[in-house]
Amino acid sequence: MDKDLRLLYLNVAAENLLEISVRKANQLFIGDVLIKAAENIGEMQTALTKNNSFTKRQTQLQLMHGKTVDVDYTITPFEEDGELRALLEITSLEHSYRISREESLNSTHATTRELVRGLAHEIKNPLGGIRGAAQLLAAELDSEDLKDYTNVIIEEADRLHKLVDRLVGSRQPLKMEPINIHEVIERVRSLVQAEISGNSIDLVRDYDPSIPPVLADSSQLIQAMLNIVRNAMQALFSPKVEHNLGRIYLRTRIIRNATIGAKFHRLVASIKIIDNGPGIKPELIDSIFYPMISGRAEGTGLGLSITHSIINQHQGLIECESRPGATCFTVLLPLAPAGC
């Protein structure tokens, strides 16, 4: 920037962060790019006047298109050909926030999993006793009406047993191999298509057929994606839906220069599952992947938690954005190594 805080040059990272090209930004006042930033601009001007470097941590900047970004920034005055200039270095905090969220979520999942595994044995033993006693009782009963009650006991014991198994999760190692992500999505689509038959819900495919294989366990990935798509389907069955036609978009793309956790990937596969349902309550959005969290009264709160665990085991990332009329789950998966 020059001494009047007019932009002279942006690198590619700055163009991406500020959502403006270097050509359009040239000679623009910084206040035209960062909206409602009077305090920050005042601090930059003070730094230039005093010829001192200035750093601000964890501040929020509003861009010219309305988007807000959380950043750290440093402004450093210097001279070039006898003219006062300023170097503005902006560091987005999105990546560090994402890592922090993922670490917190993974820690919670690990703690919950160990707790449930410790309780599972104690729960399954009495369940087995209850089921066995109900079977013995049914064998002694002559009345079919009374046997109906014992059948209920057996069925509910089996349901609780399956619930505990789902909470504990599979201990089997993943069978990782290169797979076409569209084969997984098509399998999920065919399963859900049968469930929505007769309802006004469209499954819309929007695929990038050029996506290379990903390294994954096909059956586990099908389960993860099926949980998300079923969630979207159930959202569209909600009485809160105000339109007559529900849509679930299944979209795949290649994303360049993505960071998953602490690892940088030149290319990753992106899978988006978008529905036009009523949206997720704002108070639930930050905890939607935690166990036992559900926006439906009849929900177990396990589907998305299991999905998160599966995606995490694949070294991938899952995120959710939601507002009324548009809920989007994004899954990022690393591509299979060349020659795999």
C-alpha cells in the first residue's frame, strides 16, 4: 500500500482471502475493500505515521461483498524509491479454528467411545438375561396374547443391543482400496430412492466424472454417506417444510490446495449433500456431530456422529452449513496415491 493506504499489489493468497483481483484492487483505498473497519484503518494510519510495525490479533474484517473473516494482521511501514509504503500481512484464522474444532470433536468422540465400551459389557449382560428369560417364558405360555408381550420384550432387548453396538462402533480395521466415489454415491442414491418412492422429493445428481479414485473402505463410506442423505430425506418429511417439492443435491467436485487437519493436499475430492429443507436449529449446528445430539424427537443422535467417525478414519473432513431452505454437508476426502 502507499502512504494513503491505497492498494498497489496483492498476491494470490490476498486475492482469494479478500475476494478481489489485483487488477480491480489497484489504487483502491483499503477502506473500500474492508468495510466498516474504521478502527482497524485508524490503527494502520497511526502505524504509518509513527513508522512502527503494528499487529492485531483475532479481529474480524468485513469484505466488500458482505462476508466476514476472522484474521490476524500486521502492517509494516517501509521505504521504496524514497516513497513511504506499507506491507499488510493478513492471516486467516479459519484453518486454526477448524483444527481446534476437529481436535475438540475427535477428543469428545474418543472419550465417549471409551466410556460406552466400558458400559457396553455391563449393559449387554442383563439384556441377554432379559431376552433369555422372555424366550423361556414364551415357551411356557399357551396364550398367544401373552406371547405377544414376551415378543415385545425380546424385540426391545434386541433393539437396545443394536443401539449399544452402534454406540460402540466397529472395531474391524478398514479395508482401504482405491474406489470411484461416484459408485458409492450411486449406491446410496439407489437405497434412498426406494425409501422416497411416492413422495415429492427429487435426488439431483451433479457429478464431476473426472475425479480420480479415493482411498476408502467402500462399505463404511456408503454407511457414512447414507446417514447424511437419510438425514436430508427426513428433514424434507418435516411438517416445517413450506414447499411442495423437496430436493437433495448430490454434488462432487475436485478442490485444489486444501488442508485437512494439519495436512496439505494439492487435490481432494469434495462431496456436497444439499437439501432445501427447514434447516438445522442454530443452537445445534456446532454440536451436530456429537453423539446423542438430534434435531428430531425420534432421532437417536448417532447417525452423524458415526459418519464423523468414519470420515475421520479416512483422514477426511466433514462440515455442515445450514439456514432455512438450504442445509449443506461437505465431505473432503484425500485422493488415492498415484499407482495405488
